[in-house]
Amino acid sequence: MLQLLQENGCRMATAGEYTMRAYLNGRMDLSRAEAVGDVIASESAAAHKQAVHQMRGGFSKEIDGLRERLIHFASLLELELDFSEEDVEFVSREVLRQLVERILRLVEELILSFDLGNVIKNGVPTVIAGKPNAGKSTLLNALLNEEKAIVSDIAGTTRDFIEDELSLGGVIFRFIDTAGLRETTDTIEAIGVSRTQEKMRTASLILYLFDLSDTDLVEVHRDLNKLDNLGVPYLKVGNKLDAAKLNLVNELQITYPDMLFISAGNKENLELLKARILELVNLDKFRTGNTVVTNVRHYDSLTKTRESLLEVLGGLDQLVTNDFLAMDIRRALHYLGEITGEVTTDDLLANIFSKFCIGK
């Protein structure tokens, strides 16, 4: 049937063409059109929920509200320019300052939400780290419920990192099993240790494992001091509870009451670990239905909008003339318009819609 249609002059729709036509014909703005692609690509309940919220216009309404307020004041400022010889003031500079400060706060909230939005869309990079034989690979296998990583009693088995995804509470977590942290003369293992340290620096969360059968309080304290210096959120996890030294467990419970005690090999307390992981990932803002920025393009436009609004405030402080104030407000309006498609280019549209994986 498709072949017959093509033989008679029809062609296959290009990726995203129907959505692009809906945008070009004013049926939806650009941010809502992009959300269609996000719905298609979503791999978790949280990512799907946020994409649907944006597709229904939640984000667009926020941006349109900001633009309308700015347009109103920009038009009054430009009207003053037409009556400059009469020295007429159509808009109070103090009222304008209050409006710009209010809009700036909203824009900054949206910018700050991008970290959460990125987590929702792309998953939480979660590094499983610790000394050799702490049970990192065993924990990865237990969480995934499959033999993903090679498990051995020989220290230093994991030379490179192994990564896989798991959905917890509707959020994708990218768990990364890494090489054991220790001083080594083995060149290959040393490279693995270096990669582990790099992964830890760029992670959103670290699960740091201690072997309860082969550690002491001094070593635990020393390792935790190093983790504190990283500045990355982490969970203290005592592993091999089934083979633990009882007095050590008691000491750790007193010294570190927030430490979790598990047995990855026996899958003991894994549900408690998953619950604690979810607690550390701040999804409260998302769950209350607030708008969250998930798109890098939107983040970039909001950042430029903030810069322009700061220029407006600077101009008000320096008592600059209306034409300069209006110029900075127009620039802010331009960057906000980029988000919803009020301002766009053919190259931008082609880039956005070409990424749709189905022609709807």
C-alpha cells in the first residue's frame, strides 16, 4: 500500500514532520512540540510525567506569563520615547524594578530546576565505590537482579567500570560499578582506580561500601574524610553483614548512626538501601507539580534572559535613558521567545525535529 502511494507521487513523512507542521501552523508552541519528542524518548515514569506536563503547556504558560509582563512595560517605555520632549512618565521606575526583580527570581528558579530536570530525563549517575573486595560487583548484580559483573574473591577483579540502569520510584538510576580504591603497582589496575576517582567526582550520588569483615573504625573514618572533601552526596554502606565483626558493627552504629548495614550476597536490607537512595535524590519539587526545566536549549535561553534582566537592573541603578532600558528588555524578550518559538530559525527547527525517532 505504501509502495503504491509512493509510486503515485506521495512521500514518507520525515522525522517529526507532523509535529513540526502543528508548530508551523500555530497548533502548539515550540516547547510543547519538543515535549512530544521527550515523551517518545522517555524511559521512566518521572521523565514521561514531566514531558507530558510540558506537552500540555505547563512550561509554556510560565514563559508566556513572563513575556507578557515584560512586553507591557517595554511598550510603555517605548511610548515614553515618543513623548520625550513633553517629559511624560508612563511607567514608574520603581514599579519596573519590582517587576524585573520578580521575573528574575522566577527565571532563577527555573534555571536551578535544571539539575533536577536533567536527573529526571537522563537518570541519576550513581557510583558504587569502595576498597577491593568490598562487594561492589555483588551489590550491582543484586540491585539489577542479574549477573552483570564478574564476582570473585580475588582483589582487583574489576579493572574498568560497568554501568547499567534501574528504575527506582519511577526515576532512572545509572549504577556504575568501579575498580576498588587502593594503592597499586599494577598499571592496568591503576588506570581503573584513576577512572573510579574521576567517576566519583562527576557522580550525583556515591554508594560507598565498607567490608564489615575486613575493616576497622580508623579506616572507615579516614575514607569518610576523603569523601567529605569530594563534595558529592554519598551513602555510607556497611556490606557483608552476614560475616561482620559484631563489635565493629556496634561501634559503627554509635559513631555513624546514618550508616546502612546490608549483605549484598544475601540481598539483605536491599529494599532499605533503595529507599535511602530515593531520599537523597530531591524530587519534592517535581512531585508537587512545579515546572522543571529538562531541556538544555531552554536552560541556555533562560541563562541569557537572566543576564539581560541583570542588565536592566544595572541600567535602573545607573539611571540610564529609556532607549537603553528598552534595548535590554527587548533582549530578554528575545531569549524568552526562543523557548516557545516566538523567535526561531530554520536551522534550529530542522535540528529539533530531526531528532524525533518516529514521524509523528
